[in-house]
Amino acid sequence: MWYKKPYVNRRDWVLENLSLLHISPDQALLILMIDYLNGLNVSIDPSVLAKRTGLQQDRVDTLIQQLVRQNILEIKPLKDRIEFILDRLFEEGVRYEYVDENIFEVFESELSRPLSQNELERLNSWLNQYTQDEIIAALRTAIVYQKVSFPYINTILINNRKEKGLSL
């Protein structure tokens, strides 16, 4: 499932596809908060959502019902908590743009270690701005200068664009 890949930022995807999802601003806020809290493994209930979003408790209850009816949210009662699952939103929505996983393997190979979550997200954000060839060329340049760090690679990418006369 594409939306479970470590380099996919689900909240960015929601924001980028907001107009295609046909949800209200309050629903979007609730979806983003649920995804955020799920990422932190925080126990979620309507009162937590109301407190975190600043929405009234009855409004949160209504929004949850709407999202369940729209087949966006699934609520699963467990023994010690309630699980809020947003997988249907991503299964039914616009698929995330395909990313060649080889670029991630190249970075992990060159760095001789797995990438951190922040590095995966940074690499993914670069893929929105640069081609894979540009990113790999910047990595190779950093290796030549023995300064292999993401900030340095980012500087190389920016400078290469400036040299070509292209704006970000």
C-alpha cells in the first residue's frame, strides 16, 4: 500500500489533494489531527480531538459521524482504547505519484545506513522539486567533496539550479 511507505507524508498528501477529497475544512482539520495523533501513537477519543483541534465536542462528534458515513474513517473499538483508521481515505483517493524506490536505495547504499524518517521526508520533498538524476548527481558531488549530509546536498541542488538560471 503506497500510503504506508516511510517516505510518504500522509498529511502533505491530504493537503495537496484537498480539493479532490470533497471534505469540509473542519473535516480536513480532524483528518489531519487523527493522522498526526496516530503517528504519535496517542490514544484518541472525541474529547482529545476536541481539545487538540479547538472544536466543540458536539461538532467533533458530528464530524466523526460524517467521516464514517463518507467511508473515510473507520473506528475500531479495542480492549483498552478506540482505534481511528484513515486507510480508506488513501485507498479511495488519488494515488500518490509513483516514486522510484531505487533513489532511496542509492542513498542508503552511499550512506551505508538506513535513512531516518526526516531524511526520507527531505528526499521526498526534493523529488517534488528536482529530478532523480539531479538529486543523485548532488549526492555524488557531496561524496566527491566528502561532505555527505542532507543540508550540504540541499545546498548543491539549490546552487545547481541557480547556475542553470532556473528559479525554485
